[in-house]
Amino acid sequence: MSVQQVFSKGIYHGLPTFPDDVQGLTAVITGANGISGYYMLRVLAQAPKRWKKIYCLSRRPPLVEGGLPSNAEHIACDFLETPENIAKVLKEKNVTADYIFFFSYIQPPPKEGKGLWSDHEEMVRVNTNLLANFLSALPLASIKPRRFMLQTGAKHYGLHLGLIKQPMQEWDPLVNIEPNFYYYQEEKLSAYCSSNSVGSDIVMPSSIVGAVPDAAMNVAFPLAVYCVVNAHLKRPLEYPGSVLSWQMPQCMSSSMLNAYLEEWAVLAPKANNQRFNAVDNSEFTWEAVWPMLAGWYGLDWKGPVEDPAAYKERQLPYNPRGYGPKGTVQVRQRMADWAKRDDVKAAWKEISQQHGLRGEGELRDVDRVFDFADGSLNRPAPILLTTDKARKLGWHGYVDSAESLLETFEDFAKIKMIPPVPKVKVQFL
């Protein structure tokens, strides 16, 4: 019989504990100012005895209220530089690393008139180079970690291309319809680990929810703006998607819970050289969550319009699952089009000035930020990632996805991205 001890911290439950002798470790977090790296820093900083030093590598420092933790140091580093230049920076700062958490990512602009990830050749080039340059720099800087964690994502399964097998399992075959930079990154990491006798973990979240100043690749910020503006204009919260997507189940991935899993993955002996899905383990549909959003802002709400003529349809380009018809996305209102409306821009300017928000009264990079919300709000099929594998090896983390979304809204308010959440009606139990 095996007995495990877990604990709760705030809204996060079933979190792992570690032996007392696991202490005095050093960690490198790359992309430390991003939606995943920032939360990795927050999780490791909670255990200063376990993590005596955390090196945060990114071009800009993480935005941490009150400054970086005492055991953390930011080092400005550009992984598109040569390995020699990267190694020079690491050596000058005397960087050591028992464990490396790699989150660095660049989102190239999409092709004209195409979707967010349409320029897959450029995505492969730039993101493979980020990892390859860093990996090549490590031996030059005399750094050899015990374990290297690479975070990729659910696009590993081809969900951005069309309908796929459900649920997604870590051993599912690769989808080679279009080049996928995750696959190229994994090849680079595998070669490095094999040559240097380093362990590895690959972690694959679904839709990531977290609060950082760069709000791209995050459904939470555009959704928060949608709530704030409708509250300001005293309008009901109208769901922009279809009847199908209204009830479509999907997995969400809290940045904080992802980070707890990633710490567990690198420290758990049984998790060495494994890949894991990372989700909240909380059932999520917009049908259940939309009334909650409206309640937080004291708004009436409206569900999907039932008239088929109200929707524009777009067929997905491929059918990765290999059977049945291609998926069809139904959209009544693009979130980016809504954000570009004159009344919305005027309302946001007023709100920003009233609350002293970032951005000088403008919603910036609208297509990149708000198009990501459309993907979550207009699902043509379920998005289900199983965590059976991680659970069997000792991971039991859980967070209520709706509760995580509210915490993220409040975190956005703390960094002046949105006004304080009024929380008119909040109920999770």
C-alpha cells in the first residue's frame, strides 16, 4: 500500500509534498516574464529552503509586486543570440542549474487574412532556434542540469488543425499534416539529453489562464475586457458563440496549477523522461461559467442565439482524427471585431483613465489578443486531455477552473490591466 501526503493552498488542492532532504536546489526559468514562467517563479519562490536560487532568464524582468523574491535573480538574455553569446552571459552571472524550466516562446505574426498559427514555417524556425541556441549554450557555460522541463501544449495533438481523437493521451501518434514546432523542439531536447545524460519532462497544457502584461495566448484578458466594457455600458453579457460551443466541454489549464505540476514532474523520480498533460481536472463549459462571469459584474446575460442565419460558418482545414466530416466553426461575433468598435474603444478609454490602467487608454494588438478568445468561445468539438498518467505516478492537483478564472481577473486588476472586479455575486459551493 502506498500513502501520499498532499496539501491545499488557497484555491489549489491536492498539491504534492516533498521529502525534507530535498533542499538547497538551483533552478533556471526561461521566459520568466511570460504567462507560464511568471507562475513557475511564484511556485518555486514559495519554498525558499527547497529552491535556494532561482535564475529568471528573459529579455524583460517578471512583473512581481514588491520586486523579485530574495532568492530570485533576473538575467536579461536573448535566446536568438548565438550559443556563445548566451553562454557568456550565463558564465558572467555564475549561473548554476539543478533543474531547468523552459517556457521561452515567440508568436510570429499570422499570414495575411489567416489564423493565429498560420505561419507555421516561421513558428518552427524561430521557436526551434530559441531552444537549440539555449541547449547549445549550456555545455559552453559548464551547466548540466539533473532534469530539463520543456512546456509545449495541446497543439501537440493537432487540435488547431481540425477535429482530433478525444480524450488526448500522451502516447497518441504525432499529427504531421503541417510542421509543428513542438516536434522539432522535442527532437532537439532528446538529442541534448541523450548526449549529456540529462533527464527530461515534457508538459502539455490546454488553454492557459494567467495574468501577465502580455495578454496574448490567454482567454482570460479579452474575456475580462468584455465583462468590464459591458458593465460600463450597462449592457448584458452576450455569448458570441453557437449553441454547440455553449455546451462543449473543454479543459482549462491554470498557470499556477501547471507550475505546481511542473515542479512535481522534475522532482518525482518516477516522472523522469515522461510527458504529461496539464489541466485543472475541473469540468468546464461556457453554459456553466457564463452566468458566473455575469454575476461577478452584476450583469444580466444572454446565451447563444438559436437562429442559424445569425452565424458565419468556417470549415476547419483538415480532419486529423481520420473519420467523419471536417469540423465546422460557427461564429456570430468575432471578439476582435467587437474590440475595434468605436463605442467599445471609447468606453475602454474612459475606463482606463478612470482607473489608471496600463496601455494609455487603448486596447493594443487586438487581433492577436482577441482572436485567441474566439478559439475558446467557439469550439466545434470537445477539448479533453486526460491526466490519468500523472495521477498514477502521484500527481493529484486540482483547481476549480471558474475559480481560477476569477483569481486571474483579480491578478489582472493588481497589475492595472483591468479595474477591480466588483464581485457582485460569487458562488463556487
